[in-house]
Amino acid sequence: MNKLQEPSKKAVVLVSGGLDSATVLAIAKERGYACHAISFDYGQRHRCELEAARQVARAAGVVAHKRITLNLDEIGGSALTDPAIAVPEQPGEGIPVTYVPARNTVFLSLALGWAEVLDADVIFVGVNAVDYSGYPDCRPAFIEAFNRLSAVATKRGVEGRPIRIEAPLIHMSKAEIIREGSRLGVDYGLTVSCYNPDAECRACGRCDACRLRAAGFAEAGVPDPTRYQ
Ligand code: ZN
């Protein structure tokens, strides 16, 4: 590619291997950003999402894809990082045990550091506060607070060019997200949402993430490409 044709705007995009972040990556691309994907191997039980993240990033033609290993399982405290805590199959009251303590704070902090190194203007993250599991770090208040942190925590911030955190899905329903991604050509067959997939990465069909995903495809009127157990 000739230099003049390369997008000059850079973005870091958090890519988990799930449906939401695959859609966000397509949105960032459509907005003309040269996308730098970042994924986290944090000791999650649903590790096949890391392979999904690789495929999603490759299909989107990202400039680079970084995978960072974190071992959040050393902290535990979540059904996603502690094998002793079961993934619930029925929705319960309050914040579910699949919440990973401070996960998005940790992830966005590392993305912020990489964005500063790359001199990227924006970080895209696929958090969603409509059809979600009730996690505190998926709400608008969290994104707003992180934007204030970005402005005071970085060299770029004090120089008056803070790196912006954008969460384009935050007010969208799962069906709206799927329609938008379908319009942008996202191959949802590459994505994995299940909290408890089997060894072949097939979805359980029963956890919160599976339920929200299946309902989203049904409501959007888009065929569900998920491989179930
Ligand atoms: Zn599942």
C-alpha cells in the first residue's frame, strides 16, 4: 500500500473474540482508523476466545495484533478465572459471579499505555450497558471516569491531547449490535461468546452470554452461526 493511502489515524481496539468487540473493530475500521488490536490472555476458562480473537483481527485486516498475558486467575474471585466457581446457568440477583474483578480497568490501562506508545488518538472498547450481565465496568459512568483518568494519567493528556476512550455500542441492544455488524460484514461465525465452551469451542447455550447472544440473533432476524454443544 502506498503511504498516501494508509489511514493516518490510529486506534487501539480491544478484541476479546466475542461478538461485541468484533463489531467495534468493524466500526473503527469504517471510521477510517488504522486498527491495532489488543487481546488478553488473563487466565480465563473460555480460552478458545483467544483463537477467535486472532481470527477476528486477521479477518478485519488489523495493522497489528498484540496479546498480553496477565494471569488474573492469581487474583481469582470470578467464575471465569477460578475453576472452583461454577458458571451459573440461570440468571440470578445482582452482579453475577462471572464478573471479573476490575477487569476492564486493567485492560483499558494496558490499552492506554500501548495507545500512548503508538501515538494513537482513540481506544475502542465493546462494552455495552443494555443487553449485558450487569457488570459495573460496562457502564457509561465507567467510560466517562476512564476518559478523565486518561486526561490526567498520560503524557499526551497533560500535553492537551488526551487519548479518548470510545464505546460505540454502549447504548445499543444486542440485536442492534448484530444488525450493525452484519451491515459492516462481520463474520460472527468466527466469534465466541460462551462463558463455558467445550474443548472444541462449542457454546453451552445456557450461560448468560449464550442467552443474550441467541436472543440478539433472533431479534435481529439474522441467522445464528454459533456452534452449540
Ligand atoms: Zn454459554
